[in-house]
Amino acid sequence: MEAPEDPRRRRVGLLYDERMCRHATPDGESHPENPERIRAIWLKLESEGIPQRCVVLRAKEAEDKYIALVHTQSHIKLIRNISSKEFDSQRLRIASKFNSIYFNKGSSEAAYLAAGSVVEVSEKVAKGDLDSAIAIVRPPGHHAESDEAMGFCLFNNVAIAANFLLNERPELGIRKILIVDWDVHHGNGTQNMFYKDPRVLFFSIHRFDFGSFYPAGDGGSYCMVGEGAGAGYNINVPWEHGQCGDADYLAVWDHVLLPVAESYNPDIILISAGFDAAVRDPLGGCCITPYGYSLMLKKLMGFAQGKIVMTLEGGYNLNSIANSVLACAKVLLEEKPLVGSIEVQPFESTWRVIQEVRHELKTFWPALAVELPQNVLASNGRPCPVEDAHGWLWFKFAGEQMYK
Ligand code: Q9C
Ligand code: ZN
């Protein structure tokens, strides 16, 4: 006989589906956003016995009427048809018209599955059938604009799910959604879709490098606070440079995100969980450890009665993303205590950015109006360990030459 289920045990949804691996470059050229990403994550979770402790779900295609809540008909039609035979000869040319996009015969199905999966798990968490969930999906979504594929993203998976909960399932009582986008890139698509909407508080923390980091331009600036009824409900934390890690992210959690989350009191939290700010990511140049991600997640579990949906966005080092997702899964399963330590101090630039963001948003969020204590500001910039091509460890200050 099976042991009775522990009623205190947290029900964590885990969604993975091999069909999302069929979206790949058309001629087998290598690409950072490739099928091995989600396979590596799934294999790691399996090797650690995580699926047995979760509610495992298969992907389900999104319905056009839900995608249409955030995307235009012409965009939906393009993504629906791009993999059909009639498009065989045109696919390359069409992809080349977009910024950082490829298509193949598996792209349409994968895009519909990724969006549908996030809708599915979000509905289950909103209902209370699940406490929380992780959707291991691709292609990613947060760069996709309402009428445009962009930055490896076809449909904006998280935005579709947020709109679905607000507009299609009002009986579930989800009135306020906090989206936390910790992918290393700015979530331009999601920002634009909810810019005037106070029902969605969009928070993005990303490399900005004064507007030169992808997707580049002013969109990711802290000045972008939302508009009309949505003023104050868009928060950007733009890093000035790479090398940001656990200490920097957690300082922003403590001094920006958590005070705002406390005041906003969201009904559910959707995380645009890219892992390209992880240590050793080839695109991000930041250094969050699995322990850092687990703390960032743990600190969010105090809100929205722990209703959290994590959706994969970017993340391009297979080991880093697998270990990071594993650490997050353990947090959602409430395997405790967390073990680890943060050895370094935030950069000086981190305190500067935190103060700029707090200043920009304090009229909307009184919790941000108090001056930061002088002792937190006194800490100095610190070096960050980086590995070179030969596996040598060097230490580097942001914006400086490497030295041993
Ligand atoms: N000079 C995500 O992480 N880089 N997308 C293009 C062109 C594109 C990242 C560089 C990076 C897209 C979901
Ligand atoms: Zn990214």
C-alpha cells in the first residue's frame, strides 16, 4: 500500500515536453538557444529524483484566442504557418527580417506548446491545485513584442499567461500580478504589453550598460516607470556593467523589490526566469550562483501565499542552467535549510543604481522614500573571480583590466 500523502507537502508542478526540442536552427548551425538547454535541465532534475517529488505535466498548445490577448492576428498567423510546407523556401528570408530569430519545421509547434504550458501551470497555481510550478519551456518569450518575434522569442509566454488569468479567469480572484524578470536581458516585450496596466507590476533586473546591452536603447532604463494608470507599475533595475552576482541581486531584492512587493501585495508571482545572469553564462557576463538564485526565489515565497510560477527564458551554459533550476526546484519543494554564503559586497555601482531606482519610484511606493542607511552605502566595489579559456581564475573589477 502507498504511504498516505503528507498534507503539508508542497505540490510543485513541473512541466517538460520533448516536443519543444524540435525548434532548432534550420541547417544545424550551432546556436546558444538550442534544444540541449531544456534537455540538460530535465536530465539534471531526473538524476536528482526531483520529478518523483513533483506533479509532472506535459505541454499543451495554447489556443489562438488566448495568444490574441497580447499578440496581433498577423503575428499569430505568421507563427502558426511558419513551419508549414508552403513556407519551406521562405523561412530563412522571413527569419532574417527579425532581430535574432531562426525558424524551422518544429518552431510553430514549440511556440504554441511553450505558451500553452505557461497558461496551463499558471491556471493550476492560481486555482490552488498546485502551490507553485516550474515550466521548462522554449522558445523563450520576454523579448517578443505584440507584432514581432525577437531575441530568440516567438510568443511572449509569460505575458500570455498573465493576461489569461486577468481576463479569462476572473473567478480565480487574480487581480494583481507581479512579474519578476531576472533574465540578464531586459524584458522589452513584457514591459510594453503592460506599460499602462496597473494590474501587472513588471519588475526587470538586467544588464543595461548605459543602453548598449541587448536589446539596447532606452527601454530598459529606470526612467521607464509606466504610463497613465500604469504609472509606477513598471520597475527597471539596469546594471551599468557585467560581473554582478549574488550580493548585487540580493541588495536589490532587499532595497527595491521586496518593499514594493510587500506594498503591492500580488495575488500571484510569475517569474520570467532566465538563467543567463548565472556564473559562466556565455552571453550574460554576470555571476549569480545556484545559491543566489535559491535565495532570490525563497525571498519571493513570502508573498502571494507562495503562489509562484517560474518560466524558463534565457540561459546558455548547460551546467549553470541545470544547477540553477535544480536549486530553485529544491526551494519550491521546501527542502531546507539553504546552505551557502555570499563572500563579496555589492559593487559601488549597485548602490548607485539602487538609489536611482528608489528616487525615481518613491512617489509611487512610499516604502522607497526613506534614505538608505549610511553603513550599507559605505561598502566598496570588489573584485569578481572569472575563469579564462585555460581554466585559470583571475580577479576583475568591473570596467577594469584583469589582474591576477
Ligand atoms: N549583436 C534571451 O535571453 N543577442 N534572448 C544578439 C546581436 C541576442 C537573448 C546579439 C540575445 C537574445 C531570451
Ligand atoms: Zn536573456
